[in-house]
Amino acid sequence: ESDTLSTLAGSVLRGDSVLPALLERLRETFGMNTVTLLERRDDAANSIDPRHEPDQWRIVATTGGRPCRAPDDGDVDIPIDDNLALVLRGRALLAADQRIVAAFGAQAAVALHQQRLAEQAAAVAPLAEADRMRTALLSAVSHDLRAPLASALAAIESLRGTEVEFSPADREILLSTA
């Protein structure tokens, strides 16, 4: 068990495609035909026992032969939580082996979560870049407009002021500047 769990931990820490590698390692370790990670559909209707209804589930990842479409489709069903199940087809497992498969299931859930976070980060990256570009553009435009606006405002304030009497030529220059 220790050896298998150590190998499991190592496989989770390596590579970009952790989830398929994890399922393949599980299939090879226990000599199974198929290993499938199922997730309950968001739009699934509430039923008394959804574990035998294929329309309640979707395949997240699978390896080996024909994938299982529902938790009851395989020889071993390891519920990870209410929405995830690890299903193996090939043979029944001893209770000790099922504990190890449950550890694989927990790691598969973590790998799935990490995969989804990476996908979300990749989707947000272009938005962050666009926001950075917009900020840079606004900063440049604001800098370029600041000096001419300051000159125009100073000319207008000078014309409005009552302390100084400007000649018609000076007033014309100030109006032209504004």
C-alpha cells in the first residue's frame, strides 16, 4: 500500500496531464480494463438513486476500454463526493485495495480541480492583458492631453480674472491659446 501511494503522490506532482496519467496508473496497478472519472451533471434532475442513471453523469476522464457511463456501470464504484465517482471495470477489489483506490479518487478530484483552475487562468489571461493595454493607453492619452489642457485652462482663467486689464492683442493671443 505504501509503495502504491508513494507512486501515486509522485505521479500527481509530475506532468501537465495529471488526470489521465493518474487514471492510467490506477488501471495498470490494479489490472483493470477501464477506469472512468464521472461527474454528476449540473442539469441532472434530483433522483432517489442517481448512481445507476447514465443521463445523470458525464465522463470527465477515462482510460482503457469502453468507458463507464454511470457509477453502477463498473465492478468497483468509489464515490469521491456527491458529484464525483471513480468507476473501475475489470474485477472486484478487496477492501484494502478499495482504500487505495479511494486515495486515487481523492487525488483525481484534486487533479480535476487544478485542471479547471488552470483552464480558468488561461481564459482570464487575455482579459488581463487587454486591461493592461487599456490602462497603458489611457495613461499615455492622459499624459499627452494634460499639457495642452493646462495651457487652455490658464488662458481662460487669465481672461476671466479681473486683476489684469489685457490689451485687445493680448486678449486675442489668450483666446487663440485657449
